[in-house]
Amino acid sequence: MMVDTRTVGRDVGRIVQAISLMAVASVVVATVNGEFYAVPAFVVSAIILAGIGTGLVWRYRGADPPEKREAMVTAATAWAIIGVLGGLPFLLIAWTIQIDPLPVWANTPPMDETTAVFLNPLDAVFESMSGFTGTGLTVAAVEEKLPRSLHWWRSFIEWVGGVGVIVLTVAILRRGGGSSGSYTLYESEARSEKIHPSIVTTVREIWKIFVGLTVGSIVLFLLVGMPLWDAINHGMTGIATGGFSVHAESIGYYDSPLVEYATVPVMVAGSIAFPVHYLIFKGELRNLYADLQTRWVFIWFTLGSLALTGILYTNGQYETLEETFRISLFQFVSATSNTGFGSAAVGGGTEQVWSAGATLLACVGMLTGGAAGSTVSGLKLVRVITLVKGTVWQIRDVFHPQTAIRYLRIGERRLSEDQAQREYTEATVVFVLWITFLAIGVAVLLHALSPAHPLEYVIFDVMSAQSNVGLSSGITGPEMPDTAKGMLILNMWVGRLEIIPVAVLLGSGLQRLNLYR
């Protein structure tokens, strides 16, 4: 059965409409910071986004509510379009500074080499896709030199992207087709958790929790001595497990153990599912250990941090055991929570800093991610648990008679044989496709980059892009070849959607071209 492109067009339009409001809100930030030259760029971006969105909604206004296949194609298409269009403020602000057409009172600064990168549309799209997907890889060489308007736009799109652009759309725009259509779209963004029976109420509850956690993160950063502007940006990108920073050295800029330790609980909070946060806020603290995924967030973060400490300490990487533990804790939690804040250099591009063992352990953390239903990407811990337990369950099946009735227990859930096979198959398909796209990314970067880059560092940066982490071994940057940038953009897009919607989009395209039946 063919995908209904009218339904896809209407729902993509509604999502683009919602994103246009972000550009409107950013006008206020530019004005408050006295960067009046950035106002026209945000206004033009908002007009273009609103025009495209409204045009699609009007053209396909009579379309049917989405079925699962339309929702999948909508998610894949919308994230691609938003990633591209979100680059407009980067591009337009950079060209406004370059041309300098405005009067003196607009406070247009001189062009610097960092902002000049965004004169290139590909770099603007790279930064936008990295932001919306919550990745945090950047082509801005020295973030301090960026205008505050671009600091804000980077943090804002990452903050919204952490929850999801479809979640934003369901929260603020009433859509045709009723709640069932909204829930179908909601699921297409790799979500299934419901806090309330109504999906619209669930989404609004998620936003309340997310805003509360963001405010708490900002306050925590202020308490440990971070300046207000830094605290706002890091609070937004930290709880969204995004990782964009206002400094080139990220959290390492502060050279403060207190700031580093304070950042860890922010990243952990972003790794916990929203329904669990909801129960905790209602006083049901037992969910911190009773919930399967939350329990494994703490177990995996602890074991990985200790293992990384052992590797780095054995290698004599840092001066003291406390420093080694602090860096290992911070970096492993940052990698596994898919946040991407940095407190120490992992690599220097072609220069070896971390050993291959330490680098690949961080890659394993990036692959697994945190809890499903949180702001993290990666495979998700519940899928990893399903893969491990399901594989053991499949092997044990050989030793049972065919007439035996078997169940698979995952946490408090007791799955029948059919349910177990279905969930195990889904986890396996996602894992295989994930590794396939990862291998393609590594192959392309190995071809595009200098052979001087160690293989483990190439794997690290591709894994960082596809798991939407943002840590870099020194490979990702403005000087990276365009082929490599394009590949990482694709990896970021694929990773944020958890593969399946991308496969459905490709399949529907081939079907329309009569190349696949």
C-alpha cells in the first residue's frame, strides 16, 4: 500500500510552522543582547519557515489522519527539512555581518574566522542538523567568537530537539484527525511512553517536566559559579543531552572540579525517562531503582566510569587518581548519556591522546545510550537488555521441548513467546541497520580524510554523530572535507530517528519509482 503523500505534506507543514515560532522568539533574545543586526535574519527565517509550513498545510488541508507508515515518513522528512531550514539563521547572520548593510546602531561586529564558516550553506546545515538532532558536533572553531544570537539559536534548537520537534508540534498546535493521529506521529519519533491517557496531555506534561529540569540545571550551574549566560546555555543543552557549549573547550574551559561534578547529575537527569521523572516528582522515589532502565542507567554509568578510570590510570594519562576518576566519570557519562560535553581532550585529530582501549570503551557507551523515553539517542538500554536477554532466551530454546510454554521476563514485564520474538526481532533489526550505517560512515570518512587519522578516532567521530553525542576526537571541524561533513549530517539524521523511519522513507520512495514492491 502506497504512502499518502497528502497526509505527509500536511503534517510536515504543521511541524515547520511550529519551528517558525522559534525564530520569532529568537528576535527577542537578539534585541535584549543589543545584536540588532541579527533581527532581520531571524525575521526572514521565520517568514520563510512559516510560508513553507502554511503553504503545505493549506495545500493538503483535507488529508486523512496519518497511519503508521505516513507517520514514519513524516518524521524522517520533517527532521531532514528542519535540519536544512534551521541553517537559515546561521547563514543569514553570517552574510549580514559579511556585507554589513545596516546602520551603525545595529551594532554589526567585524567578521571573524569562526562566524565566517557559516557563509558556507553546508556548514550552516551541519550546525543546524547537529543542533536539532541533539548531537553537538560543531564546525565553529572558537565558540566564544560567535554572536550571542547564534549561541542562543544553537542552544534553543538543541533544547527543542532534545524532546523532539514532533513533540513540540503536538504540544502547541491543534491538529486535525484527533488524538489517534497525534499519537501515531508521537510514536514515529521513537517514543511510546504515555503519562496520561490523552497524548496531548502527556506531551504537555513532558514539557512541564523538561522546563522544570532545565530551570533546575541553570540554578545548579549558577550555584557552582558559572556566569548567567553560560548557565542558561549549558542548562538548556545539558538537560537536552545535546552538548553545544559557548566555549571551545566546553566544560573544561572552567578548569573547575566543582563545575564538572555538578554537570554529571544534569547529564544523568537527561538520561532518565520522562514517566520516571513524573513519578519521582510525585514522591515515588523507589522508581530510581525499581524501574529497569533507570536502575541500569546508574549501573552502566558506574561500571563504565570505573573501567575507564582503570584504563586511563594504568596508562598514566593524568596526574592523580582523583583527576583520572573525575575525567573518566565526566567523559563516560557524557558519552553514554549522548550529551557530548567535554572536560578533557579525547584526541587531537591525527595526534593520539587517549589510547585505543579508552576510545573504544567510550564508543560502546555512545552506542548503548540511556533510557528510552528520555532525551538520549543511541540504541537505548532497553533494546540492549532485550538483545542480550533475548539471545540467551533463544539459545536456551534449543534445550526445551517444542511443547513447552516459555516466557521472557524483562524487568517487571512478562512477555509471551510471540511478544518476545517480536521485540527481539525489532531490537535486532535496529541494531543491524545501526551498525550498517555506522560502517558506511566510517568507510566514507576513511576515504575522505587523511590516512594519518587513527581508525579508532574515525570510528569515534562517526559513532558520536550517529548516536547524537557531540564528542570529537579532533576530526570534526571547519576544515573537514565536504564529503565527510555530508556523511556526518546523514549519520546524525539517521541516528536521531532510530533508523526505522529512514528505512520506511527510502522504501516508500523506491516503491513510488516502481523499483521496489
